[in-house]
Amino acid sequence: MTAGKSVKAFWIFMVFLGFILLLLGFFTGDLMMWVVALLIGLLVRYCAYDLLFKKYDQKVAEIRQKYTQRKECEKK
């Protein structure tokens, strides 16, 4: 496994860990698990956004732009 893939795998693991902690905190009522899940989520958002989500967000923005252009052409 290359260095880029291992880093991406680590951040994906962190996303799943945060999700699992959030669910466990919900079922047990433990606020500390919620806080840890929130901190993991913030770390992923600010440290791994480019690696995990940037490409997807660019595709969605491109699709939205095409859709709005098509809607503008239909109005005219």
C-alpha cells in the first residue's frame, strides 16, 4: 500500500470510528462519546477534506451549474 492510500485509509477509518462512537453515545447516553465523535468529525473536516471530499464536491458543483444553466435556457 502506498503512502497516499494508507493516509486515505486512516482518515476513512477515523470517519467510521466517529460514526460508531456517535451511535454508541446515542444508545448509551454517554455525552463523552458524543464529544469525542464531534472532535473526530472536526479533525476529519479540517485535516482531510481535500483528500476525501473535495473531488466529490467539485462534481456536485459542476452538476448544479449545468442544471442552473439548463433552467435559465428553458426560461428564455
